[in-house]
Amino acid sequence: MRHVPIAEFKDHLSELVAAVERGEEVVITRHGKPAVRLIPAQEPIEQRRRRAREALAQMARTRERMRSEGRTATIDEMIAWKNEGRR
């Protein structure tokens, strides 16, 4: 996380926005105190891909555990899992 005074932020806006787009977090300070935090509007593609791979691996582990227990998932269970964590 990079801390940047407002004056420096104004002078280097394009460069700092590019850093944020790459996934870096920038905190703009006023008189040495944090005033604003800039974060990417979207997760960088590599982070989204990593999260997708982790989710798929978790699904595979769950499937194998259920198979070893002789269980299968119902449609209602799958829908509930899909919606888990959604608002």
C-alpha cells in the first residue's frame, strides 16, 4: 500500500491510477493523515482467475469427499451452494 500526499497525487495522477489498475492500493494523505483510499474498480484478471481456480478445486474436493461417503448432492443443495455468499 502506497501513501501519497494530495499534491503528489495531483502531479502523478496517471501513474498512480495505472498502479491501482494493476492491483496496488494507494492512500492519499492530507497533512500526513489518510484521507482517501484508491482501490481497483475490478479485481485484476489474475486475481479473478486465481479465485476461480480455488473455487473449482474446492468443488472437486467436496465432490470427492461426498463420493467417499457414498453421498450425492441434490439439485436444491447445488443451488444453495451456488447462492452461498451472494447478497
